[in-house]
Amino acid sequence: MSHDNRRVRRLLLNPLVAITLVVVIMTTGWMLYTGGTSNIAQARPGANLLPALVQPATAGTTKPADPWAMTGALGGWDVSHSGDAQTSLALVDGQESDHALKLDVAHVTSGDVTLTSPQADLVPGRTYLFKAITTSDAEFTLLVRKHHTDGSTSLEQVRNPLQNTGNAPIPVSDAFDSGNTTTAVEYIFRLASTGTLQVEGAYLEAADDVRLPPGVTTTANNIPAPEPADGQHGPLDLWSPYSSGESTVESGRGADKDGNFFWTRVADYQSGEAKWQYPPIPVTSDRMFQFGATYESEQPVDVVAEFELANGGRAFHNLVTVPPAGEWTTIAEEFQVPNGAKSAMVTLVSHGDGTTRSRGYFLTEVTKPGALRWDKPMVSIAFDDGWQSAYDRALPLLNKHGFRSTQYLNASTLETPNYMTAAEVQQLHDAGHEIAAHSYDHVDLTSLATDRLDDELRRGKEALAAAGLPTEDLATPYGRSDAQVDWYASKYYNIVRGTDDGINTRQNLDPHNLKVFYVTSETTPDELAQVLADTSQVNGWLVLVYHQIAPAESTGIQGNTIATDRSTITSDALAAQLELIDKSGIEVQPVSQAFGQLQGP
């Protein structure tokens, strides 16, 4: 038997490679048979609560001046705007389905533009999943309008929705429990700039295979008198307007059918800020809070947490910037009190011309019981995709410091060009590095039908287990996940790494959405040194994520084997970063080992 034949036989006998070949053959055959359409996320037959889009009588017709003229053709979807805007809505060919809605915002100078779905009636006490495929060259937010049993409605911004600002189709989704008070919903895409948004394959269905965030125990509202008083300032009214900088600011109190609100109007803005504020509330380091408010605005609004420090200084954290809103919209954000803070105040801050209205403020504590923080900091060094460069260039540098990494890999890429071999993966495992799952193929799990979604997650785990590399640790490809992906992932994995930027702490830790720090070619030594110092200060857990490692800068980047995007760094840069990690004195452990140690026995 020749040397080449013996090598091929060894590869075929390796469990990782054998399973790869079988699944690739099966997947390819199924896609040829079905045309690939069954792999796309879609509602179960007859389950979609949203009407299908149909071809209008005149192809290519855009939305006329009469907004009801094409309601049937566009499935009841509607466009509106709160300020000065020029829009059109057309039915076009979809990239992933037969038809898609294309919203074009040709001009907007103030306010927002919204694309609203038809209203869908709900059954009490059921969980629901909404999903749509979007393509957009403009930023947008996803919102849900809920209709309640008492006849009222509420509009809520979906927290951290997947958003697309490029040309590739990306799903967005939301999941919720209707409870006993929500009778119907509408979904809304909100834009505040020129550009196009294409929406296709939208569906809303009752679904049991979604994992909703666990409930938290909250305390009473810490904000005094969250609703403004009628008329003039009363003796118990602790709110007051505040402004700084160069601009013309007016502030006051108003009322509508839903109650009282604050308003702030800014004109001729040059610098500074304008807001309504209240006396800061006492806080202590490491405690967790959830802030919320309902707002309506002609301009973007910053949600800012201001902390008074024990040393006399102040710290400001911009929790989120929300877009202009033509309708009252409820927002909610969580934050952890920084080290040394003794008081906190969270407000809605205007930094430009326009009017902002606000009401319904709340600030409740959601601190977990037990210790406020872990007893030591930790760092994990992770590499995605199983690139050959991680073995060839990163491994010698890691060995120099005695660091053990976590390698998230797709079993289907083993023994293929530019990726590690099964033997190299085994060597990493034997040396103490963690081998974790990156699903089976490197596909966007949020875009898959549930049968293939389950297969991707299960086969990724089984392929590693069959090679003697069991894992409970998953990083979803592209960092994309949703409530349905999380439900299927929880069947096979205990840890799911997310893409939210930040440091994991005992208070904010979510085992199904670990926070990360993506290292790119633009990451400076000062930035890494600062995040290491912050990790040490709060006894946090920093998960650093790398991709490809290019040769040293003096040798250049080989374009045929190494990607030249931001995710690629040189071996020189990695060497310098590992030195910083070593000098920080923070313990380095693979992800699963760090998770186990920090969780305790």
C-alpha cells in the first residue's frame, strides 16, 4: 500500500472526518432534492398568523398617495412617517422567497419612518415567535406593538435585535409569552435615515420551541414620582429640567389621554445637552439595575447613567442611543454599578434640535442573590473556525506563556484547505486546549428551518464526541442566535458564547449569551490593556475572541490563504497581546474550565 493510500485510509477512519463525509453527502443530496427551500426558516404549514404577500395587478407599482389602495396586494403592511420624509413601498422578487416588501426612504429630515405588519390576534398563555429576513443599507430597529385586554396598546423596542446594515439577507426575530393581557400584536421596522429596507418571509406563529429569558426578581421603583405632577412644581415634585452648552432650550410638562409627560425642545443646537432629572439614588458597587422609560422624540436620544463616585468624581455610561420615535415607545436597559459609585441617575438626554417627550420612568434593582462578585478575575482566549493559522502561528505563542485556549471549530471543515487536520485538533486536545463546537457547518443558525437547525447543533456535538472530544460549549456561527436557536442549543450545550461586547461578571453572566471582546486588526495595545485592567478591577471574566493569524508584518499577508478583513491580525500583534495578558497577572483558562471555576462547586 502506498504512503498516499495509507494517509487517505487514516483520514477516512478518523471519526471526525468520517462523519464529515457522510453528512456532507447527505446534506448535498437533500438540498439537490428540495432545491434548498426546506432549509429556510419558515412557519409550519398553516401556522403563520401573518397574511402572505401576493403579486399586485400592476407589477412594480409603488405605494400610491392613498395608503389603502394596495393593502390587499401588500398583505396589510403599511408605511408611515412622523416628520418630513419621502417614501415608497413596492412588492419585489425576494432573495429567499417569491415576494418581498421593499421600502425606499428617499428623503428624511426629521422624525422616523415605520413599516408596520398587519395585526395578528393571539391566544392567551402561549409563546410566539416572529421572524423575517431583512436586507438593508440603513440602520433600523425592530419594535412590537401589543394590544391589551383593557383596550390599551404599548409599543416596545425589541432588545438587541439582529440588525443588518449591509447587503446580505439577515433574519430578525422576537419571542414572547402572550400571558393573560396581550390579545394581538403588530411588528414595526423603524428607520431614521435614507436608504432601503427589504423584508421577506415574515411569519408569526405559536411556538413551544423557543427559550425565553428567565424572569428576575425586581424591587420597587427607585425613581421618585416617575410621572410628572400636574401644573406647577408641587412640594413633593423632585424633578427639574437641566441644560448646558450653546443652544436654545425650553422645558415643560404636558398631558394627553394617557397621562402626564415631560417635554424638552432644543433649537439652534451648538453644544451641550438637555434633559429632565431627579435626585440621584444611593447605590453600591456591583449591584444590577434595570432602567426603563417611554419616550417620543424628533431626534435620537441618549440613555445615560451618571454615577457619583466616592472619591468625588463622576462617571458617565451611555447605555444605548435610541432613534427618533413618532409614537410613544418603551425602552429598557440593564446596567451594573461601577466600582466606587455611591449614587446613580439615569436620564434621557437630547443632543440636537427637536422635541423630546418622556414619561413612565422606572429604575428597579435586579441584583442576583449571594455574592456580588467572583473572588478572582479570569481570561479565556478563544479562536473561531478551526483555521490552520491558529495551529501554525498562534499555538507556539500560546505555548510560550503556558496558555491553553478554546478552539471553536466546525467538524465539516477538517482536512480541508486552510483548516486544521483531525490529528492537529487531537494534539491540541491532548495538550490541554479545549475543543468546542461552532455547529457543524459554518451557517447562520437563525436562518434555518428547525429540522436542519437541530441537525446542525446535534451533529456538531456528536462529531466531536465520536472523536473522543466531548463538549458542552458552543459558539454560534457569526455570533447569531435567537430564542429558537437558543432552545435547540440548550438541548445539547450548557454554555453558548454570544457576541455582546463586554466583560462577564457574576451579576450579568448569562450562560447562553457569554459576553466577548473581539480582537481585530484595529485593537490597540492601550485598548486591550484597559479592558484587562477593568476585568481585574471587577473580578470579571474576559473572553477574547480571535480568528485568523497572518504572518508577521514583515512577511506580508498571503491573500490566497489568509483573509484580509478586520478579524485577521498578525502573529506580531498576537505576540504583543499575549505579553499584555501575561503581565496583567490574570489567570488564563479555556472557556469551559473558567466557567466551571467561577460557578464554584
